[in-house]
Amino acid sequence: MVEPITAALRRAAELTAAGQPLAAVAVLRPVLAENPDNSEAWCRLSAACLDAGHADESLDAAKRAITLGERSWGHRLASLALIELGRREEAVISAREAVRRDPEEWRSHVALAEALDGMNPAEAVQAARRGAELSNGVARPYEVLGDVALHAHDVAAAREAYRRALVIDPTSDHARTSLRGLAGTVGSTPAPALPAAQPPPPRSRRTSRRALLLIVRRVAGWQAVGSFVLILAGIPSPSHVLAWAGVLLLVLLAYLGVRGWFAAPAPARVAPVALVRASPVLAGACALTALGLVLLVLACVTIAVSAWGLGLLVTVAVCSLLASGLATLGIRPVRAR
């Protein structure tokens, strides 16, 4: 039984790294159903849920791994999930425990730096430096060091950290963009393009974007299914009862949207407009979904007062399918760190 478990865990790790966390979750669920005491599988599930924007489920899985005796990985994952949930003080506690349990693991120090960012800038820089010292040819600790140093108003240290990250990984978009934002800054003055007002860390922006895409895909998918059902029920001539069915569909879509909104990470709820502007795919999916909702309302009104309205429902279905496809396209290519 060991080989199938090992293969499933390897497959889940590959899917998460390829930007398909939901597929990784689907692989891991059956494994955990048969092997509920496998702490590595719970950690893999926590990591996949985190990248999928499901911070609550990620935290639950990390806690399960911790109770099973996992050394430090579970505490690091719990810290990241707690950051996404806005529970930063608890995140610091989990990260400190990870460092205590595994002081030579660079990821533990980086997790502590991310948790301390905005709370204790000096200690965050110290933790990130320690993580960078322990890492061997990894760009991530230097990216975090650059971020926390910038928030601590140490532009020189931030610039040097981003440069080191680019030397290690020339494809690091975060380091390149940050260096570009630091152009022309000197001394200890924070860069105008990247103020020290604690913007969401790269993982939060990535997770928030994916969370919104998942919400849009869910709403658009049900909107497409519901409109098709209404079309079939209205052939050849829709009755007034069909309008009430359309209203029920609108209520369902509103419930899915609101539920997904409050389940999303805090950054996705705080600044959705900025995330939409930063992602043309997300903007297009949102626009098509909104257009479908408006047309669905018009279709319900039209069917209620006349026997015409199936044409609008067809347009609703087309807009919803396009929105769902765009959202899926936006989710798939995102790479997890």
C-alpha cells in the first residue's frame, strides 16, 4: 500500500506546483479516506487548499497534520493559512513553533518573517536573513527579505535582496517588478511605488485572485446550467411560472456569490477592484457573469409579462459559458510557490 500512497502524494505535489490545486485536492481526498493518519498527506492537502484560496480548509488540514506529530511543515502551513485569514498574531505563534521545532529549516524562518511583516519589521528582517542564510540556491527567501526590508524602510537592503533573488532565479517577476519600483530611491526612504503601508504579500495576491476566479466560475457555471434548464422547460412556449423559476435561480446565484465572497481570503474581500484591474482574465469573467445576471433578470421580467424571453436565456447561457471558461483559464496557469 506504500507505493500507491507515495505515487499519489507525488502526483498531488506536481499538480499543486502546476497551478492545479483543486485537482491535487481531488487526488488527496481518497488517499486520506484510506489513510487518515498520514501526516504528509494532510500537509499536501493543506498546501493545495491554500493555493486554491480555501484558507479555512487549509488550516484544518494543517492542524490535523500537527496532531499527528508532523515536525514543522504543519506549523508553517498553519501560519500561512492564518495570515490569509487575517489572524496574524496566531500566525506568528505557529511560525515560531515551526522555527523551534526545526531551526535549520529555511522555510520556517521565512514563514516567521512573513507572519511578523507589519507587526515587528526589525525581527521580520532578521528572520528573513536567517532563512536566506540557510537556503541553498533558492530565490524565495531573498524575495521575502526584500519585502520585509522595504516595509522596514531599509531600501538598500531590499534592493540588494531583490538583486540576489534575480541572480538565483532570473525569471522571478516579483523581484524584477520590485526592483523596477525601487528605481531612483536612495537612503532609507521607502519607494513611492511600493510604500511601507503593508500591501498584501505576493502569496496573498495570488491566492486572492484565484479565490475570486473560483467564485466567478462557480456562479457562472450554475448560471449556465440553470439557464439551460429554463430553456428546456420553456420550449416551445414559456409560461409565467417559468419566471418564478428564474427568480429562484437568481436567489441561488446570489447565495453562491455571497457565500463564496465571505469564504474568500481577506485581501480578496478588501480590494477586489484592484485585483480585477490587475487581471484582464478576471475582469472579463466578471463582466460576462454580470452581463448574464442582468440578462437573466430581463428574461424573468419578459417571461412574466409575455410569452417571449427564451432568446434572452440563450444569451445568458452563452455569456455564462464564456465566463466559466475564462475563469478556468485564469486558474490553470497560475504557478504555486
